[in-house]
Amino acid sequence: MIIRSLTNFLDLAANMPRSVKLEIPAHLVESAQLYAPTRHELDAVCYVLERFPDVVADLRRLTARVAQLDAESAQLDQLVAELQAIARRVLDL
């Protein structure tokens, strides 16, 4: 029973995230505190770091959407130019 409990504990400990001690510059901690819902230094930095991949993914999606809108805008500009040319021809008749 004790060995099973110890084995379970070791399995849990192996799967737990390990912590790393880092010296983070104060201005970065202060920036994190501006974006996080909490002012606690560690929680604020963890909040920003945990959400960073989502922010990057959103930024990539938005960048792709802007590129798509630019392409659609160019197509519309071309159609407008063609319609204007047709309208000029009609007026010349």
C-alpha cells in the first residue's frame, strides 16, 4: 500500500509542471501587470505568457484576413475601372 502510494506520488510529481527561476526585468513585469486581470507579479507574467500563443495565432489570422481584403479591394477597383470605361463608351454613343 505504501509503495503504491509512493509510486502514485512520483507519477504525479513527474507530470507536474516544473518551475524555473528567471530574473525578469521590472519594466516587463509592469507591462504584464497592465494586461493581466491581477496585479500580482507572478500571476500577471504567467497570464501574459499563457495567452501569448493565442495572441500570435489571432494576429496571423487577422493578417491573412487583411491580405484577403486587400486582394478583394484590388478586384473591386478593377471592376470599377471597367464599369467606368463602359459608362464612358455609352455616353459617347
